[in-house]
Amino acid sequence: MQDVKGQIKQFLLDNFVMDGDLTIDDGASFMKHHVLDSTGFIELVTFIEESFDIQVLDEEMVPENLDSLNNIDAYVARKRRASAT
């Protein structure tokens, strides 16, 4: 089983990155590097919810949580910790 970053990176590469040579650095902003548009962002949120069995609340849909692989990894970890308590 891949880690959170690996699963998200593969999802992005499979669904949004047209240039096969493009790499996605863990800290790179999806918005700044034009990896996702608004529709793609919603698809990413849906993927995160389904893959990691969490609910992304409207107020959590902010760059600090979802704009890079590092941010998503930390966000998913926080959500998992919160649901475990």
C-alpha cells in the first residue's frame, strides 16, 4: 500500500498531468504550478475522501490543507488522529 503522498501523486499524474516528464515535488503548490483547475480540485477532494475515509469540510478546503503533497499528507494525518479519539 502506498503512503498518502504516493497515492495522491499517482492520482494527479494519472488524471491531470499531461506531460509524462513532469514531476510533482512534495512541497510544490498545485495552484502555482497549474496542476489543478477548480474542477480538478473537486475531483482531488473526492479522491481524498474516498481513499482515506475522511470527510473534507468546506472550511478545510484551503491551500494550507490541500495545495501540495506535504499539505495533504499532514492534513490527512490530522484528520485520522481526530477520528481516532
